[in-house]
Amino acid sequence: MTERSAPVAPPDPVGPRAPAARRSRLGALGGIVGFLVFVELTSGIVQGYYTPLLTDIARHLGIHDADVNWFQAAQLLFSGLCVPVLAKAGDVVGYRRVLLWTTAVTALAAWGVAFAPSFVTYLVAWTLMGTYTVWLPLEVALIHHRARGKADARGLTRRATGLIVAALQAGAIVGALLSGQLGDALGRDRLWLTLSVPALAITAAFVVVLLKVPESPDVAGGRIDTGGAVLLTLALLGVSAGLMYLRVEGPGTWWVWGLMVVGLALLWPFGRWELRQDDPLVDLRVMRRATLWPVLVTSGLFGISVLGAQDALSTFARTDRADYGYGLGADAATVSYLIGGYVVACLVGALLFARVSAVLTPRRTLIGAALLVAVGYLLFVPFHDSVVQVVVNVVVAGLGSGALVAALPAAAAAAAPRERTAVATGLTNTTKTIGGSFASAVFALALVSGTTATLTGGEGTAGSLGGYHAVWLICGLTALVSAVLLAFVPRLAFSDTDPDPAGAAP
């Protein structure tokens, strides 16, 4: 029996008639999708803007290149902690309301990043800015709820999700290119001015949500599981604190490993607690559905590359080959072009997701996307000596990454019951950010090992080549594992012809 999927409309037209054509395909969803496109465009600017500037930020704060990974690790850990709570809050009090709150917090944190006077204040502001990671799950849940009851509801959700994810990737392109140009033009002396640009964009997004985005027509209600939130927080803090102190104290310190063991052990009472709750923070019963658990595990493994490896790419490109024997010696503008190439590939992957799913089915599209990510990062191991080689690698990985960014939350929404839509889509971001957080901490440890001086005997600040090899191998191999796990998803999962729309448990 061959796999099937409902037909999907062709890609967005280009030209004066494009908006009308887009509205005709999305129907009543067209208006809200347009405003959410602006929000995700802003989210993309945030995600793309800072990466080309990381070396400049490190020099401004007087820290090692490898230590910028701790910014990402802290932000992703915070995201992993807050996304389940905020996604559940969306189900309880309304998606638009929580989207408004989180946009306000992100704007304030971005202004804090622009004017942070020290490493500690920058770290705190950067961490709080991770609140934006809940925007996409809330938006997908809002779209999914508005599409319920309409013909081809799943297809509408996939097309709308593809559009807002495409906007996210377009924003990342704009952010990366703009920051590279402004960073070189304004210099490190006026870094605060360069860092004010994303803060302005987020402030504008807050105004759009406040004035233009309507609330979901049917709020599920319920309560937030504070006990589960506390247990999950303690578990994640234990593991992440262990990784952080492993960097400071070294692997020979026993209590560092003890922190990680305690954190992992707390997952057991957390799971027991959640299974006893009528309205849990993380619905483990929903998570173990045959259509959902491979998606969530894939999200976690995907976070390793899409979130954990981007800082390493930036610092590798900025490393001077004349000083260390490896790296591209690129300036901020060149790095912005590399990041832009990656994001353009992500944009193409996101836009192709719905069309390819119509031909191959969503499940096969997910598997193919994971394989592209694996190939792209594994190519880095032998091929990383020139800009051309790096561009080829990031384009291959970007095509798969863009498809996965669009596919995973849409797949989770299709597999979840109505009252768990935001929780399910939020779990894709939670597992992704947790994977990225731990990967960032591990990558920081890998990159700092082995480099103490330049080739000329001066003090070194770059990561080690062996560390970069470890980063690329981990990203490639975990993507391969994702492709294998996705093979366990039922053949017609997430398709409009899925015989079990609720996603039966195995």
C-alpha cells in the first residue's frame, strides 16, 4: 500500500496578485496569518542578528570564544523551562494573551542586551530574551484552533505554518546581513547601537500583537501544574549546572557528576507526578503516542544542530588560519553572508515542506529532512578549509533544517487532542531547546580543550580544531538517529488521510 497525503496548494505566487491568492487559499485565516508573519519575521531577526557579532561581543566582554556558548546554553535552558509553562498557559488563558506577555518580556530583555555593562548583566538579559522561543508554538496553536472545523484543516495548518516559518527564515536572513554590515560599519565602540536594532524590531512586534492579533475563539481552560514545573526545573538545573561546573572545575571533580546524576534522577519523580495529574504540565500519555514520541525525540536531537551549533559556526569562520592553522579568518560581514546562505536554504526548505509532503507524505518528508541535516554536518569533517566548502555544507544542512522547523510543530499539532494543541507544539520547542542547551554546554567544553596559544606563541582565544570536529560529528550522527526514529511513525501519520487523527497510543 502506498502512502498518501491530501493535495496541497502550489507555492505562493509572486507579484501584485500574490496577497489575494494567498488569502484565497487560507480563507478566514489569511488576516491573522499575515500579522503572525510579521511576528515571526521579528523572531527571525532575533535569531539571525547576533550570531555574526559573537566574536565582537566576546572581545567587548573580555571572554574566550568558547564561552559565548554559555550564553546560548543559559538561554536555551531558560527556554526549555519556560516554554512548557507558557504553552500550557496559552491553552488555559488564551494564546494571544500569552503571546503578548512574552513579546513584552523579550523586548525588555533585548534592550537589556543592548546596554548591558558587564558579562553578568549581559548573561541575565540574554537568558531572559529566550522567552521568544514560545512564539511559534503559540502561533501554530492559534492557527490550528482557527482552522478546526474547516475543510482540509490539517492542510491549512501546514500551509500557514510554512508561511510563518518562511517569514522566520527571511527575518534571520535580514538580521544576519544587517548585523554584519552594521557591526563592521559602527565598530566595537558603538556595539550598543548595533545591538539596539533587534530591540526596536521586537518592540514593533509587541505593538502588532497588541493591536492586530485576535484571541483564539475557544480557550481550553484548566490550570497550570506548578508541582510538575518545579520538578522539571530542578531536574534541568541539576544537569545543566553539572555541565557548567564541569567546564570550571574539570572532569575530576566528583560533585560535578553528582549534580548531573541528581538532575537525571529527578526525572523519575517528575514522571510519576505527571502521570497522577488530571491536567499535567507535560502530558506523558500524549507524548507516548506512536505519532508523537518520534517527533519529540527528533525535536530534541534536531536542537543539537539547529540551536547548539550555530555559535560554533560563527566562531570557526572568524578564527584566523594564520594564527591557528584552521578557520576562515572572516570578518563580521562575511560571517553574515555565511549565516545568510544557511538561512536562505532554511527558507527554501520551509517553503518546500508542504509541497514535498503532498508527494512523499509528511513522514517521508521528515525522514528526508533529517538525512539532509546529517549529510550537511558530516561534510564539515573533511571539507571546511574554504568559504565555498562551508557554504555547500550549510546549504545542505539548511534545506533539511528549514523543513524540520516547519514540519515538527505542524506534525505535533496534528497528532495532539484539541485541548493539548499548544502543549504538544510547545513540547517540540521544549525538547529542541533542551537539546540545544545541553549541546551548547558540551560544545563549549569541546571547543575550549586543546587550544592554549597561537602558532606564534601568543595567548589563544579560539576554539580547538578537535572540538569543532566533535561538534560536526555530534550534529551529523544525531540527525541520522532522528531519521531512524522517524521510521517508527505510522505510515499515514499527519496526513489528511490519517486513519486515526487522534494519534493512537502504541
